[in-house]
Amino acid sequence: MPPYESIAYIAAVFLLAGWVKGVVGMGLPTVAMGALGLVMAPVQAAALLVVPSLVTNIWQFVAGPGAMAMVRRLAVMMLLVCLGTAVGIRLLVAGASSWPAIALGAVLALYALLALFLPRLHVPERLERGLSPVVGFTTGVLTGATGVFVVPAVPYLSALGLTRDELVQALGLSFTVSTLALAVGLGVTGSYPRALLLSSLAAIVPALLGMFIGQRVRDRIEPVAFRRWFLVSMLVVGGYMVVRGLVAR
């Protein structure tokens, strides 16, 4: 892809990803990794994702009430996210191997299937202390391996019985920590060159613009239908990436 086409494509991806996040409160890393993963290695897509994801998720986290209470509640889970990311990052940076793309596609498809067909779950408070470390570590491994940090963190946090504002804040915290852990992992493994960092910084603009537009049109969109088509799209993209990766082996 010529440089000018590449720049236009990246800008369009983050504009779309920001718009989705503005409408539904999440989805920027999922959309960005899915769309960028079609034209570049997942490790490059993850490096581009870092700064826009970090900026938008910090915004989402600090905007809600009781930030420190949420940090205390999820501290152990967040610690295990970091440890899991350190384990999983080796797969993402595995050179020319097709496994990172296959893993990314599989996670996107799995997330879509769980969100479309898994019944609404509820985690009793007595189980939270035992489940949080497991969910955190698993999320971290998948974050490190694929650059996507929604499985199983999003279904789990949605099952804790949080209010809507608390859930949005919890997701913002989880995504912020996952993004920071991913950035550190990429930096330590030498997979975050200056050119990608500059491109990631530039992607903040379309991401924030898309998020602003999405927030403004949120009330005009039927949320259930929008969420369904978003998930179906992720299922198709993820399935295509898995098939393409397996055929290429």
C-alpha cells in the first residue's frame, strides 16, 4: 500500500473506531485491531493502537465518579492483567509467524460469539475475589498475544452487577491498564520503533474526532441493532483472519 494510501487508511480506521467507542462506550481497540490487522502485522497494529487507546480510555475512566474506589476493587485483577501481558507478548512479536494473526482473528470471533449468544451472567460477590485474578491473567495473556483486551474482561465486568456509570468506569480502568501493559511489552521487546510511535500519536486526532461524533449521534441510533451489526462485523473479520492465516501456513 503506497504511503499516502496507508495514512488515509489508518486515519479512516481510527475515525471509525473512535465513532464506535463514542456510540457504545467501547470497541476502539477491537475495531482498530480488526481493520488494521487486515493490512499489516498484528504487532504493528498493536503499536499504532497504543496512544489513541490510552488517551480515550483515560478520558473514559476519570470522567466517572469514585475512581479510587474502582481502583481498589479491581487492583488484583489489574495486576494480573500486567503479568499476563508479559507472558503473552512473546506470541505477538513472533516475527513472520502467522500465529499472531490467527490468534487475533480467533479472539475477535470469540468475543463476537460470546457477546451475541452468551446469556447475561451474574457473578456473586463472594466469588469475585477468586475469579478476578483468573480473569485478569487470562485477559493479560490475550492482550499480549493479540493486542485485543476485551476477552474475558468485558463479559466478566458486565457480570459484576455494577451500575451503568460504574461499568463504564471499570471498563475504562481495565482498558487503560491493558494498554499501558501492552505498550511496556512492545517497548521491552523492541517492537515500538519511533516511526510507529509518531503514527500512533497522529492517530489521536481521528480517534477523538470519531469519538466526539459518536457521542453526538448516540441518541439517534438504535443501540441493540447497532451492537448486533458491530458484533457480526467483528465475527466476519475475525473468521476471515483465521482462515487467511491457516491457508498461508
